[in-house]
Amino acid sequence: MFIKQISVFLENHNGALREMTELLGKGGVDLLALSVADTQNFGIIRIIVSSEQTDAALLALRDNGYIAKMNHVICAEVPDRPLGLCELLGLIEKAGLSVEYMYSFLRASKGGEAHMILRLSDGKKAAELFQMNNVKTLSQEDVDAL
């Protein structure tokens, strides 16, 4: 139900994001999804990589002075049509949950669905809600197979 996400604190200076992605790329790490949120002094980069590359990515980042941590998020399938995302957000809202952050998955699905990475106020409650309402979520193995 949950997938691994790496969060990296990145100094807010010209070239910082390129440098980080170059480091990972030269280490053979393929980015499956990426989100950038910035503040005045630093950014938070959130990335999804395959499970076989998570440890290598974390090690490379930390060995090169980056503050990086791994946490768990939900990857939910959303119908790729108008109001598809809105319907999922309505379900979340009705359950009294809030979206802490969300971003889209970069890989195309085989069935025409969009994939959204979600960090919600209560992940366990969200997982139960999605299961009860037949919202398909991807496991780490599903993500690795894309």
C-alpha cells in the first residue's frame, strides 16, 4: 500500500538541483518521480526510485553531504480524465483528511490511469479509506514494475 520516498534538503542556489540529479544519475539511479518545493533558503526535493535503488540513492546523497531521509507515501491511481483527481480529493475531504503534499508520477501507466503520490494527514486512515472505496493504490512492487 505504501511506497518509499526520499526527501532531500537542498540549498537554494543556482545549479543545486542539477548537481543532485547528476550525482544520482552518475550512480545509475533512475528517478521515477520528482517534486520540488522551495523556500527562501532551501528546497525540499522528493523523489521516488525503484526499491532496488533506494539504499544506493540514500548512500550517495548522504556521502556527498546532503540531508536525505526515507519515508512512506501512497501512490493512488486516478482516472485520467476531467474530474478524476477532483473525485479522489472529494473522498479525502469527506473523510476529514488533509493533503500535506501531492505530486504526479512521471511514468505512464499501462491502463491509461494517472498516478498521484500523496502524503496525507493520516496515512493509515487514508489506506483504509482507499481500500473501502476501491481506489487502487500501487505497492512498491507495482512501482518497480512500471
